[in-house]
Amino acid sequence: MKDFEHLMSVWQAQPANDQLSVDEVLKQVKKGIGSITAKLFWGIVAMIALTVYTFVVLFFFTFKLWETYAGISVMFVTMLLYLTLILRHYRILHKRDLTVSPTEYLNTLKEYQKQRAALAGWFYYIYVILISAGLALYLFEILEHASVLKRTMIYSFTIVWVLFLTFYLKRRIFKSEEEKLDLMIERLERLETQFE
């Protein structure tokens, strides 16, 4: 009997599995998705502006060297690729309504998370390499008459900037978004299992 009482006390001491409030979870998930889609929207606006500017420079400015045209073309094509990618990500998050089918929405979030992980992986590095190569080719003519010191300073600053974007800022941007997505997915999964 003593063992049974001990077992009962241990069992009762276990924390109860908190029940999630559906309204609270939906509100938090909508807020989180709203934050992510707002960032994507402004990223799309900025990328459209940069792509249009690059198009204007490529087709309406005159340069002497073919390397300059090649550099601008590489940057233009890379920006178009990135723009189509973030437009697709925006549509994935924006086209679904959480309240219609939470299970389908959860699958959509998981699909988005997988695509963003791919973007944070290999595509980001390809993007940075192509933009850097295009910029280097573009700067070749722009800095043609600059002194060696000025060229060295500008190329050094560009290399430091690219390294900063690649190894510091990338981690912070994608890690923050990944944590938000993980939290939203975890809450929706808990909510789903709560009603099974």
C-alpha cells in the first residue's frame, strides 16, 4: 500500500499538460506570420526598385568595356532570380487562411520552412557570389582612372561588406525567422494533438 501511495504522489506531482487556447494560438500565429509577410513584402518592394534601377543602368547608360555590361547583367539576372524566389515565399504564406484548415496551414508552414532553409543554405551563397562578381566587373570600369589606393580601399571595403553579410548578418536574419517559424509550428502541432 505504501508503494501505491508513493506512486500516486509521484503521478500527481507531474505537471499537467497545459491546454492551449485556440484563440490565443491563432492570434499568435497570425501575428507571427504577419510579421514575416511584412518583411517579405518590403523585401519585394526593395528588390523591385533595385531590379528596375539595374535595368535602367544596363540599357540606358553607355559604358566602354564589355566587362561592365557583363557585371550589370549578372547582377540583374541574380536579382530577378531572388525576386521570383521571395515572391513565391510571400505567396505561400499569404494565400492560405489559418482558420479555414489548420492542418493544411501547418503543412504550408512546414513547406515554407523547408524552402527558406534551402534559401538560407546554398542559394544565399550563390546569390552573394554572383552579386559580388557582378559588382567587381562593374567596378572595373568605374574605378579605371582611380588611384591604386582608392581602388584598394573600395575593393577592400566591398570584400569586408560581403564577408559581413555572408557570415554575420545572414545567421542573424535567418536564425530569427527560423525560431519564429519553429515556435508557430510547435504551437500548431500541440493544438492539433490536443484535439485528436
